Amino acid sequence: LIMSPAMWKWTCLVSHLLLSTTVSPLGRQQPLHPKRSFITFTGDQAEGNFNHLVVDERTGHIYLGAVNRIYKLSSDLKVLVTHQTGPDEDNPKCYPPRIVQTCNEPLTLTNNINKMLLIDYKENRLIACGSLYQGICKLLRLDDLFKLGEPFHKKEHYLSGVNESGSVFGVIVSYSNMDDKLFIATAVDGKPEYFPTISSRKLTKNSEADGMFAYVFHDEFVASMIKIPSDTFTIIPDFDIYYIYGFSSGNFVYFLTLQPEMISPPGSTTKEQVYTSKLVRLCKEDTAFNSYVEVPIGCEKNGVEYRLLQAAYLSKAGAILAKSLDVGPEDDILFTVFSKGQKRKMKSLDESALCIFVLKKINDRIKDRLQSCYRGEGTLDLAWLKVKDIPCSSALLTIDDNFCGLDMNAPLGVSSMVRGLPIFTEDGDRMTSVIAYVYKNHSLAFVGTKSGKLKK
């Protein structure tokens, strides 16, 4: 493997791992080069953890989202600029925007945890969203982190009420002749009336425009969003959809999720709560979100089920892997890490598996499901939709690979799980992160573990 110095440095940082061993194809642990020294960056310890990291692919500059700080670093991890985002007076019960209604709750000095960090290349700015004030975002100039805007006047400017890092995922869809879109996916923390779990927002050229983060479409009946029905929480009181990863490919935007379901175990008359990993797909141009489909994903090896998604990364197949999978070298491949079972999200078992999915095969499964539903077969089959037993409606139409739905048979769930191909398992040190790319026709994956090891 050959990496540029800049790639090596930010890979070490983003992994945030102790690099102590590598694993050979035969599983033997081998020491790293004893003279290799690693450049490190340590933030203000009083401020707490780093939350997110993005790298400007044009310059190699690194942007680091932390508690109360945004850092801009050079490729050799020297601090170039910092921007303070907190702490500030707040209360998580304060809603709606204070400019509309004064908050009567007691305010305390509260940290601002960075929840999302995205580079908007077209407008040369950084989108940095935090935990203060129900999820306010700053738009910062990439060069010097000067604040270009901080929309807070409207309800739509408040993106997420969850205070934890890792609760929000954003995907930018860029256009050459019009404003870009931002697809936002977030846990709602029991506040479905305030926050959609997925929505598409406007990214206006003017960072201070009132229309920034407004829904792409919104009228009395239809909007560019999916809301979890309040009735769902009467069935599963702690219900939420947790977003692990997101990306765009072709005409679609995808999110990989974890969500609870109530199931009846074989031979039992009572239901129990488990977690199911699902892939969610939406058309980029679907302003009414009629194209929403979700499909369960998981992995199995030697009779062991791996169902709790930990991490994912989209890469290309590369010529060698493509040949063994019977796909093209440029086909999209999802590298995923699952832990064993599907019982608890927060207490994952250490047994884990690295599995790969061919995105085209997932799309084929979704297409089959759409065709059967539009033939009037089955129900909508969504666990979080109380009306999941609504039958599919029949309609005479041809469904191609880019079908984006109608105002019927949506949102739609796929009942049968798509299984990934397990390529590596780890029984003692749970895998927690993954990144992959193609080098000289080989597809390479780097996996981080719970104890801080990096496996190549």
C-alpha cells in the first residue's frame, strides 16, 4: 500500500486509534515498522471529545468538529484557525425559536457538541451543526472559519433536538445550475412533532438567506420529509431511528440505520424488542418523498447472525473483487461492520463481522418489492408505521431501475433481509469503523476496533 504523507496523517487522525499491529492474510500479527513516527494533534482537554472530521479533497486541509470548537488543521496537523461554538446559555426544553417565543425554562451554561460537519464545495463553506438550541448550524468560510451565517429565525432552522454526537447524518446533492440540496437524517429523541427523521433542505447561495435549510417542498398536505407517527411511541416508547451512514449514488440518496422492532420469538406468545439494521433509499429529485423504501440488511457466517450495524463505507469494487462478485470494477460496494445478534443497540457484543454488499443487488431487491406492491401484493410493511397493515394498491405501470414512486404505496418496507457477504470476522475485539478504497485493482479495507487497533 502506498499513501501520500497527507493521506497517512489524516487516516491516523480520523481512525483515532492506537496503531499497534497489522494482520497478515494468514491472521498472524506482525509489528509495524519500529521507526515509524506518527504526527498527532491534541485539542483542549477541558473542552472534551472530538466529534467529527472532514478533509478538503482539494487542499488536504482538515476540519475537526469538537465540543465548543471547530479546528482547521494543515495536512501535518498544525492548527491554522479555530472557531468557538460554545458554551452558551441553553435548556433542551426550549422550543420553538426564542425569536418567536421566549423560553421560560431555567437556562444554564451548556456545551455545544458538534453533531454534523460537511464541506459545501460549491460555495466554499463548512456546515457545522451543534447540539445547542435544538440543532442550530453555522456556515463558516473554509479559508478562515469566518461565520457567514447562522440561521435561527424559523422552525426549519432547528435540525435536531438530540444532544449526542453521531445522531445526525447529512448528504449534499450538488447541481451545476441551481441551489444544492441537503438531505438530513436524524434521531428525534421522542419529539416527532418537532423534527422529521429524514428531510431534504435548500442550500442557498446566500448563507444568510431566510430560505436556508427550508424544506425543498412544503404545502398543507405534502412536504420533503418523513415524520415518525406519534402513535408509534405508544407501541415502542423509546422508538427512534439511528443513522449510521449516508451517501448518494446514481439517482438516489441512501442512509444506513438501526431501528427497534417488536417481534414474537418462535414459540412465544409475547413480543420482545430487538434492533434491525435497514438501508433507506430516496430519489434525489423526489420532493414529496413518495420514493421512500427501506430494506433490512444483515450478515451470517457459520450459522451466526450479525445484525447490529456498527459502521459502513461506500467504495468501488476494483477489477479483482469485481471479478469474484460478477460485477463491474466501477460498481458500488458497501463495506459494512455488524456485531453479533440484534438485541441491544448500546451493548453490542464483541463478536463482529466485516461484510460487503453490491449496491446494485440491493436495488434489484427494492425493484422486485416495488413491482409486487404495485401488483397489489402484500402490505406496506413498515414497523414504525402504525398503519403497516395497509394493503398495497394495484396500478398498471412499468417500474424501471429509477422509479421514484407515486402518491400511493409509500412509504414502503421490504420484509425479506438482504444478506451481505462475510469476508472477515473478529470474536474478541469488536470492529467499530471501516474505510475502503481501490489500489492497483485491489479493494483494500481498513477496520478500526473497540480497543484501538487498526486492521488492514
